[in-house]
Amino acid sequence: MKARITITLKNGVLDPQGKAIEGALSSLGFPGVSNVRQGKYIELDIEGGDAQAAEAAVNDMCDKLLANTVIENYSVKVS
Amino acid sequence: MKARITITLKNGVLDPQGKAIEGALSSLGFPGVSNVRQGKYIELDIEGGDAQAAEAAVNDMCDKLLANTVIENYSVKVS
């Protein structure tokens, strides 16, 4: 099964990378862009045919390794 | 409108970061995980009420700044 994980900074956590992108877009001539936030996206294949078990395992991976849950949120989609 | 952009490495492009995650997951005791690929996720707000125009603008941003289209694919969702 394929798992798609999106990891984003929590609201209120400063995102200097997002700010840099916002500034660059503005100087490239894209007006009206705001609230740019950069996060991570991870795809992985996981063995087994049970979507619920796979999702639980991936949530566990996020808690233990992939996301820093102090400052980041994550969402998992298994298909 | 909110745009969500996912940027991933093209197939065939080596992903050492994904390999490192795969190794770390395996040593943490998560078996059966393979093909780990890490990409980027960017969220931004864009002014205007026309979803098609917004999507075209965001595609343009990806081509010009956000993605390296030689080695990366991107997908855009506007809502």
C-alpha cells in the first residue's frame, strides 16, 4: 500500500523558508500571494493489505521519526 | 484562494534523503517499508476568486521558481 504523508509547521511557528519564497515570488512579479508555508511531503510503500493497520503504522512512524510534533502537524493518506 | 503544491522528484532521480529515512525506519523497527521518497509541500494564499486563473498563476510560479522541472514534478490543487 502507498502512504502519502504531509508534514506542515503548526500555526504560530515562524517559517523563514516560506517568507523567503513569498519575497521571491513578489520580486518575480506575482502579486497577491501571502501566507506561504513550506512543509515536507513523504511517499512510501508499506507491506500488507490492511489499510487501517498501515495507517496506524505510518502514524507511529510520524510520531517517532518523521515529524517533530512539538512544532509540526502531519496528515497521512493510505491507498 | 488557497493553493496546495506538492513537489516530488521524478522517477529515476536518486533520493538520498528518502534512502536515509528508509534506513532509519528499518532500524527503529518498522519492517516492510520501501520506496521512500521525500518531496516538498507548499501552501499559499492567492488573491482573486477565479480558481482557473489562480491555478494557472500557481503553475507559472512552479515553473519559474518553486520546482526544478528538470528533476522534479509538481501538482497543484486550488480550493
